[in-house]
Amino acid sequence: MTLEGDTSAGAASRLAGDGATVAAPTWWRRPGLDVIDGRLSVNGADLEALARERGTPLFVYDLARPVENDRTLRGALERAGIPFVLRFALKANPDPRILAVLRRLGAPGGPGSIGIDACSPGEVLHALANGWRPDEISHTGTNVSERDLDVLLAYPIRLNLDAVSQLERVGRRAPGRTVGIRVNPGAGAGYTEHLAYSGDRPTKFGVTPDRLDDAIDAARRHHLIVDTLHFHAGSGWLGNQLAAFEAALTAAVGQLERLLAAGCPIREVNVGGGLGRVARAGETPVDLDAYAAIVRRHLQPYGVTAAFEPGDYLLKDSAVLLGEIVTVERRGELTFVGLDLGWNVNCAYFIYRYAQEIVPVRDPLRERPQLVTVAGHINEAGDVFAEDYPFPDVAEGEIVAILNAGGYLQAMSMTHCLRPMGEAIYLERAPIA
């Protein structure tokens, strides 16, 4: 019995119960990432050959993919007919080679260009060093120190302040400066519950509605000009949470009206980022036209520019992470497949609980007759990439590719346990028109 294309939890339980096999997932196939002559390839390059030549762990980037993703998102926003600006969330991937690709999007400063949203002074300096002008950079940080302000106030960047305390300190040091206020709308959305940045319980992000008058008072006393409202619903949310995003936007608009009533000349509403990428079969992608229409419906009456901060959306599916299977071991009722990499280079499941698709690079479309736990080589029990996961029969020495590795993973790599972070290689192709 074969369950064609079904990798749901229900399929997994049936797989364990009656000897069924699950067909290999194929939702990820696209130009630039496909199977050629029985081998997984990126832009025509044989991934097994790359892994044997360069060693693992190894990030392999498709440099056309962020260009295509930018074009797709920009197209939906253009069809909606709203004035907008895009700023890449730098924390998703500060790799200079990737930034060079993004910097080439459109003419710098023109309608096709993309700015940067930074969340630390280091990211501001990194953006400047990689070609962005100060007026193309926004900073949206939390728990900003006086040392941070030493750097941030030295440049004419956009400053989105997310606490009354920040408004007071910026006002004392730079009275009259133009700033934005990051609000906490009391509603949010995320790939998992803890990735919603706002909800019934206050989080560390943003000025809550009960403190907004205090924020307005601080701005007035220090003659700060508030021209931007910023909020962020959460990270990695998919199509099934579009209504939750709209609830957050609706609540933020309520705070926008309070700022306008107080005389703040709001010109931009920044709806943050958080657009997720499908990670497994059965997940629902965000309908970008519906997303853009929601933003238009809520913001058009105010005559503001809508700002967006895509990070993972642009980069997540632009890379795969290659690793070697070094252990196949039965322990009780569980089979463990151990890789020569750990959460130090792939924290997607360890920290964020993002699902991941893992594909053998040789014969990647073979059926999956067993449930396994795919684990890393960090000496901690939580160092796993997938649990109760339908997987092919594999052998030690095989190479696998972990998909959706273009965002956050390389950026967050570290040498925990003195394990290597892995190299990266970058493959060119012409973007799809």
C-alpha cells in the first residue's frame, strides 16, 4: 500500500500501523531545484558531487531564487495598487554575496530597489558597508541601550522605537528627530504559537495600547516627529493564518487613528514581515494577492505608504543544507538517522519548531517505508531535525539535503561543541521572467 504524496501526521500513523509506504514528497520541485538523472540538483549541479568535493555541512544557494521571490511579492503589491516600500530583514541572511544580489534589484533608490530593516547597530553598519544609504535603512530594535544609540543616532536612518523608555531616551539625546513607534496590537500570527509576536499576554515587543498615550506624551515633550507606525504580527505564518494577520492589522489601525488624532503626521505604516514558506506537503501558502488586498483595504483610507519587511520569504527556499548520514541506529522502537551537522548550523526545529523536508540526494523520489528521527551531532538530546518522519531506507555514508535553508540558518550558525559551521557556495542561473 502506497500513500501517494501524503506526509501528514495521519499518514505517519498509518505508516507505522500497517506497513504502508509514503510516496516521496514532490511539492518542493521547481526550476533550479529538481531531480536530474536520479540526482537532486540545484541549478543543474549534482549535489552529491558537490558534497563529496567540498565536504559537509555545506549550504548551496540558488542566487536566482531571491530575485524571483522579490518579483512575486512585488507583483502582488503592484496589482493591489497601494504605494509600498520593501525593506529586507537583514537578520534573515547578512551574507555579503546574498546582499549583493538584493542590492542589484532595480536601480538604487528607485521603485524596484529594496531597503534594509536592521535590528541592531551592527546590522546598520553592515548594511552601510554593503552599499545601502542611510535613508534606505530602518532600525527596529528592542531593549536598545545607550551604547546602541551612540551608533544609531549618528546616522539619518529611520528609527522605529518600541518602548516609551526608548522615546524618552532618544528624545533627551536627539530632540526634534523624526521617529516611528512600534506598537503591540494585542494580536498576532506565527508558524507556531510562540512565534506570534503579540497576543493576549504582552510580549517584549512594542508599545501596548494602554501605554500609547504615554508614548505620545514623551514624543511631544521632546518635540519628536512621529511619522511611522510599525507593528509585526509574528514569524513564519502561512495561509491558514491570514485572518490572524488581519486581526493584528485591524488592531494596529486603531492605534494609528489615535496617533493621527494626536497630531502625529503618519506617512508610513510598516506591517513588518513574517510571511512564511511552506515546509511540508499539506501546508497552505500565503495567497499574496489576498494579503495585499487586506493591507490595501485597511490602509488606503489613510493615504499612507505601506512598508513590508520580507526576510525569510525572500531567502528561505534559496538554499539547501547538505549533510552526510553517519549513523543509522535502531533504539527500542525508534530508528535514528544521524547527520554530521547539528543545531549549531540548523536551528530551525531546535529553536523555532519549523518543520523541515529532508531529501536524499541520490534517488530522491524513492518511497518512504519507515518513520525515523533525524538527529544532529551536538551532544544535547534536543538536537533533532525531524521526529516521526517518513523516510526512505538509507545507509550510512549517503548525502541528504535539508530544504528551505536559505534564511536564518547560516546567519545563526555557531561553533557550539566546537563543531564547524559549514561553508557556502553560490550557483547562478537566469531568473524566471
